[in-house]
Amino acid sequence: MPLRTRFGYNLSGIKLSSANSYNRTISMKSIIASIVATTFLIASSNALATNMPEVVKKFQCTSCHAIDHKVVGPAWMDVSKFYNGKMEKTPTGKTLKGATEGKTPEEWLVTKVSKGGAGNWGTQSMVPNDPSFEKKEGVKVLVRFILGLAK
Ligand code: HEC
């Protein structure tokens, strides 16, 4: 079974020593690995934040999202892979066929990001980011950026 930290990093490459010291070893290794992973994530999320479109600063997106890992909302790379793929089922098992009918992923996501909502990726909600569509151009830039990540 691959060992995962709460950040979703696969640590199966780390060798655990003999079976009788298994429990102690695993907790020590996990603690060290979490510290390493956290340090890495702090460093990498800062670097990635500077690569986001400038307009992201007008919104609170990065308090809930990062490109490469889940925060409150899903990793934007995972979102991108989903909408660039066959869009069969979201991670919560929902089909978006009905909801997105007649709309491109871009149009559908601009509405979702503007109005907020929950249920496609988990139970947490996204707040309405632009309920009256006043900043629609900004939302569009971000949605295009997200969709472009996995292209
Ligand atoms: C309060 C936290 C929060 C903020 C702020 C936030 N999001 Fe989200 N976002 C979420 C959550 C939670 C989800 C998952 C919703 C779901 O499961 O349907 C999500 C989902 C998404 C999705 C995928 C939607 C889907 O249904 O597939 C996109 C794209 C997205 N966010 C972009 C953005 C952008 C762009 C911003 C800034 C303008 C933003 N988010 C701000 C929490 C947030």
C-alpha cells in the first residue's frame, strides 16, 4: 500500500526498517516526511503563485486553491485534467453532462466560479466569487488559465 501524507504525496519510495520496529519507524518517518513535504509545498506554492495571471490578486482564489495540490478546493491541475478529458464522472461520482449541455467547459466554469457551489469535488463549497458578473473578464482569464494547465 503506498503511504500517503495528507498532502497526497506518495512516499512509498521511503524504505521502512524491520517489522518489529515498524510502528515507531513509520511515525518517525511520517513526521520527517511531512516536514519535508510542507517545506517543499511552501516553496513551490510561492513559486507557482507568481506564475498565475496577475488578475488572481483581485480575487481570493489562492486562499482556497493551489495549482498542484488540494487546499479547500481542488488542485487547479486536477480541474484542468478533468475538463480536458472525457468529463465522465467528477471525483464525487457526478456526471456533468446535463449541467454542461450546450455550454463549453469555459462557459460552464465561468458561471460556477462566479456563482460558487459544491458537490462536484467534495462537500466543501466555493464561495460566490463574482455573483453579479461584474468582474467576468477577470474570471474568464482565470478559467482559461486553469483549463490551459493540462493542455
Ligand atoms: C472559499 C474557498 C474558495 C475560493 C475563494 C475559491 N474557490 Fe474555487 N473551489 C472551491 C471548492 C470547495 C471547490 C469545489 C466545488 C465542488 O465540489 O463543486 C472549487 C472548485 C473550483 C473549480 C472547479 C469547479 C467544478 O465544479 O468543477 C474551479 C475552476 C475553481 N474552483 C476556480 C476558482 C477561481 C478561479 C477562484 C477565484 C476567482 C476560486 N475558485 C475561488 C473553493 C474556493
